[in-house]
Amino acid sequence: MYDFSYHTPSTVADAAAAMSGAEDGKILAGGQTLLPTMKQRLASPSDLVSLRGCRDLVGIASDGSTVTIGAMTTHGAVAASADVKAAIPALAALAGGIGDPQVRNRGTIGGSLANNDPAADYPAAVLGLGATVVTTKRELAAEDFFQGLFETALEEDEIITAIRFPVPKSAAYVKFDNPASRYALVGVFVAHTSGGIRVAVTGAGQDGVFRADGIEAQISAGQTPDSSSIDEGGLNTDIHASAAYRKHLIGVMAKRAAAAAS
Amino acid sequence: MPTVSMTVNGKQMSGDVESRTLLAQFIRETLDLTGTHIGCDTSQCGACVVHVNGDSVKSCTMLALEADGADVTTIEGLAQDGDDLHPMQEAFRDNHGLQCGFCTPGMVMSAIDLVKTNPNPSEHEIREWLEGNICRCTGYHNIVKSIAAGAAAMRGEKAAAE
């Protein structure tokens, strides 16, 4: 890992200012992806702006219709939260299935979303539940936030402060995970929301997380979902799985998630 | 060079570090506490697990500066008084929970964090919890047995495995 200048602002406004002043700055949240990436020298930022001093970014609030999670809240805290378990148990379960216990004790929801790894779990919940990503500059609908592989709508000096999840009638997330990394080979989030059925697929798409409207239509019509509506041409092929296998898994995971969410 | 200060095993410690110094490096190279091992250096294996403010973390995937002001416990901090091992360490010894022993510090630190939130874990829960700890001798059977016995001892019961 190349060395860098380290900053610990105590407010998110100061963090944004530090980012603006840095030549090639990066925000450090839990560091569970960024630090390994820097060790491999795939990233070599001039400055790291740590959010660990921004205590108002940590915490979970639930008012019955919305669960708001601060960006620096760890996966472990979301998984263990009585509020999240009561309002959106699928979200607590998803958080409890990320990585391993030690990664969950450091990794944060804001960091995961800002990174937008195409195989990460949280994007499926944010898109599947139609959550709102709150930043230092604006509020972004999930559909507008995710912009492709490791790409988001975030500007260089824009920082996620919280995520607002509308509480669904019911929801479930089922993933087929890579046994080594626990990243999703395919993960499907199914939610019964006030606006209808929403289905989000992670791990599979060449452009990252996506909504599967064909599967949404099947579940809405009371049918058992399958992957016939999924375009295999838009799916990833890598050392872990072919596009054809991922397409098959989308059907299987969707079926399980739909059954668990019904 | 930035200075970092933290409480390690109950003692106030500080040192000058590079920004990029990992917590595992600071513990091993600056503080000479070499019980914390670095196995993979890629946050897979868990040999480097320590407690930061009571939670188990992989010290190879945390900057030393991120632990500034924190309360850190390493494997050396468990047995406070000479020969009296922590019940979880004792259980690993009694149940032959180690072969080469390289992964053991991380296994023990991880196991104690499990018991903190789940005082009576099932075998399945122990195996799930060990997702982030790899034993290359593949001695998992006795590790799981050790953790069950250690949990029982920490609850104040006689080790169930005996």
C-alpha cells in the first residue's frame, strides 16, 4: 500500500471540504474493500478522509413506516438491530449474511453502497425496497443512484449520510453465495411494497444491480417466478459462473425469495 | 509522521506510524505483541483477529490510525495473571483445539466475541461464526468442540465436552 495523507474530520461538511481540497482523495468508511484494494495497489489515493469521527452518521431510527440507517452504521449493527428486525427482517438478515463477523463489525452500509460492487448484497435491498440515498448534497432514488459497475451518481466530494428504507408489507432476500468470499453469485430481493412487487437482482448483471420486471409481473400475477424473462446477454460470465448458470440461479433464487416473502 | 495512541491490553500505548500502517503491523512491530498473527493479509483467514472496543475485527484490514483512542485487546491480554489462562484458551488446550497453532489466536479472539452475544451457541452457530477464521490444518472439529467447552466455562458451567 502506498502512503497517503490521513484526515479525521468530525463533521461530514469538513469531510466534504477535505475531499474537495485533496488531489485524489477517497472517503474511508469501514475500509473492508478500500484497504484490500489499496494493498493490491489497485487504488492509490493521495488522501484518505476517514468518517470515523462523524458520529452523527452512525445509528438506526425507525418510525413504523420508514427505517433510516446512518451511512457509517456497520453491517453487524444492522443485523443485530431490534428496530430493523421488527420492521424489515429481510434487511437485517441480508446484513447478517455479508462477509464474516469481523468484516461485519467494520464494514458499513454507506461504504458498500458508494462502492457499488456488482456482487454486493446491499444494492439489492436498496433497489428492491425503493430506498432513498441521502447525501451531503441531495436525495437520490435507488434507480438514480446505481449507475453501473462500481459506478454511482455520487460526485467526487459528495458523501452518503443515510439511507431511508420504506417499510414493505413483506420482503425476502435469498442469495447463492460464493463459498469463499460470501459475495453473491446471484442474489434476489423480493419486496411487497405499497407500490406493488419489486424484485432486484445483484451479482449477475454486467451493469450491476437491476430490477427484473418480468419476475415482478410473474409474482404479481400469482405465478411461480422463473428466469425466462431474463436476457442472458446482459449477465456476467467469470471464473465463478457462466451467464447461463447465473440466469438459471436467478430463477431459483427468485422462486425461493418469492416463497419466503409471500 | 502521525502519532497513534490506544489502550492495548489495559495499558496506554502510543507510537509514531505511517498513515498506511495497519493495526496488525502496529501491534506486532511497534508493540512487539507477536501473538497476533498475519496469515493471508487479505482479510480472509482471521489469524489477525483482535478486539477493538469489544468487537472482533481483522487487524490486517484496519489502519492503526483508525484505532486511535480505542480499547484494544490482543491474545496476550486474555490471561491477565501469569499462568491463569482465559477459559476459552483453557478449553482449546483441554480439547486439543490446535494443531500447528498458527490460527489459534484469531480463533480464540473470534470465539470470545461470539460468546459475548451468544453465550450458548449451537455447533451450527459456531461453525457459521467461524466463516472468517481459516485453519489450514483443517482441525475444525476440535476447534468447534473447544469453543463449545469454552462457552460453557464462560457461563460458569463445567466444560460440557469432558
